Amino acid sequence: MIIEKATTAESSWNITEVLGILGIEFEIEGEPMKSFNHFASLGEASADDLTFCSSEPEKATIDIVRSGGGVILCKRQMKGQLQPRQGTQQVFVDNPRRTFVKVVKELQKRTKPHDDWSRPVISPNAIISPSAKIGKNCEIGNFVIVGENCVIGNDCRLHDRVSVGSNCRLGNNCVIQSGVTIGEDGFSYERYDSGELEQFPHFRAVIIGDNVEISSNVNIARGSLTDTIIGSGTKIDALVHIAHNVRIGRNCQLTGGTVIGGSAVIGDSCWTGLNSTLKDHARLGDNVIVGAGACVISNIPDGEIVAGVPAKSIKSKVSDPNLFLMAGQKRSNTA
């Protein structure tokens, strides 16, 4: 992905200055004063671009040689392995991908117009209940609905066609993409002897922490007798379904198509693979990885890696340390 150059008076940056501001330790080979003014992928980068390479040394050597990037963030073990081309720069850090993210965020923050955003910017097409509270510096898109007694924290962005039901709460700095539904009743019914179904009442809400990002077309049901809770820092991919009374911990990643049944509990720093399923009332400990397409029907302890239908442990068969880091596990856990 290429990010367009910032349209500011200062459009050229020196990576040494930016890393110094961020307090990131680094070493450099090549052109000492090389500047950049775009961000790009390693394969598409040109002489004016900052890019990164996170590959292991053997593959990284090939990828870096093929790249036209002017400033390349590399792993520390690559230092001295390749002579930078004339006019280019190799920057060696502990984690090139994470450093790239921090640099992009820092420069985006510095190039944002310094207008007065103390009051929220709300589309005239949005419907906001008079009893709802909207924090400072929020952006509310077209056809957004915010129900009665809702609280939206500061610095939140609700994209077009987001629906937030009554009594729900969003923390600060949340991003909710288009088509997300938060706080509708969950799916729970009682059956009479006659065979007829009657819905179980839903009295509670959805409580979302700070720095949560929810991608398009996600559905999060409100609680019946206990709140549905999404912990701070958690990121939710498109087309995820979270049923009523679910509790999700901090800094989790739920990838596309994940389905979480009612009253399930997910610990901190967990990762669920594409189209995985957690049965109602199932529990995941902290730092758990659920493989793509897996179906979890029983409780999973801390630090486990599971896959299959039904999901079973595969941790002893995993050798890639990067997989463990997806759920915040230490490299020593791979031993």
C-alpha cells in the first residue's frame, strides 16, 4: 500500500530526526542525510520512499536488493550484510514493521491541520439522541445513529451507517468503520411446549474500552442480563459477530469472519483466525491463538495454540516464533 505524500509545507523528512523524537535506537549504513517524503511497500518503493523489510536474513537479502526504496528499515542482524546503493540508506532497528508504524503515525500527527476540533464534527444526516453524550474531537459520518443515553468518548471516529444502540458506551480514540451495528438484541429464545419461541429479554448494553478499532459490517449484540464488553486496545476485523454477554479482554485481534457465541470469555492479547468459531460459554485464557477455521467447544488455557474441528492443541508442532508473537507470547515459549 502506498500512502500519499502529506500536503504540508514540510514534506521532506529525515529518519534520524524522527527516530530520535520517538526514542527508538538505530544504526545506519549508506547516505547519512537521506530524506524521504512518501511511504511505500518494499516492492513498490522508489528513491523518495520510506519502507521496511521484516523478512529473515536469507529472504531479506533478496528483497532488499530488489527494492528501489530510498530509506529501508531493516532488522539489526542485517547490518553489514549488504552495501547500500549510492544515495540510499539502510536503518537497522529491533522491529522494522513496528518502527514503520510508529514513524507513519508520528508524521501523520504532525501533518494534521491544527484546526479547532474541540467540538465534534457531526454529519447533518446523522441521528443523535438528545440524551447521548459525544466527546471532544469526534467525527460522526453520514446516516450514523446514536441511541438514548449513549456515551461516545473523545477522539472517536464513527464512519457512515454505524448504529449504536441505547445505553452503549465507547471509550476514547475508537474507530468504528461503516456498517457496524452495536447494541441490538442478541439471539436467545425460550421454547414453549407448543413449540413457539419467545425472545429472552435484553436489558444491558455494550461497553467498549479505549483505542478499540472495529472494521466494517461487524455486529456486537448487547447483553441480556450482563453487559457485552470489549477491552481496551482490541482490534476487530470485518464481518465478525459477537453475541450477547461476551467479554473480550485487552489488545486482542479478531480476524475476519470470527463468530463468538453468547457468554463466551476471551482473555487478553488473544488472536482468532479467519472464520474461527467460539461456542457459547467457551473460555480462552490470555495469549491464546485460535487457528483459521477452528471451532472451540471447550475452555483453552493461557498461552495455548489450537486448531481444527473441534479445536485441539498444536502448540508442540509450531516452530515459527513470529506466530507466537501474534498473541503477545514470549519467544522463550517456543522452546
